[in-house]
Amino acid sequence: MQKIVSDPKIIMGKPVILGTRITVELILEKLAAGETSEQILEAHLRLRGCLRSIKYLLISPNPP
């Protein structure tokens, strides 16, 4: 199941976590600012189960 989606009707087409308006950009900014995955999950409980997908995109040399 795809957990990161882009829809021009939601936040101008920015990639978001499926079923939310939480952008991938926001998550990456938080990680870059030094927040841990645990801190991000505490702040955004709807992300449980999706953070693994985001981490995969960060470390994969050829994301899908």
C-alpha cells in the first residue's frame, strides 16, 4: 500500500502522508533539525506505520 501520495487538490500537490495533510517536507525538516523519529511520532500520532516508508526513501539509492 502506498503511504506517500501527491494530489494537486491537497497542499498544492506536495507529497503528503496518505490520509493526512502532513507533508513529507515537514517530516524531513524535523529530521534535519535533529528531532528523533520518536519525537516526530509523539507530535504526529497518525504517522505510526508511515515513518518506515519515509526512512526508506531517505536511504534508498533508487526510490520507487
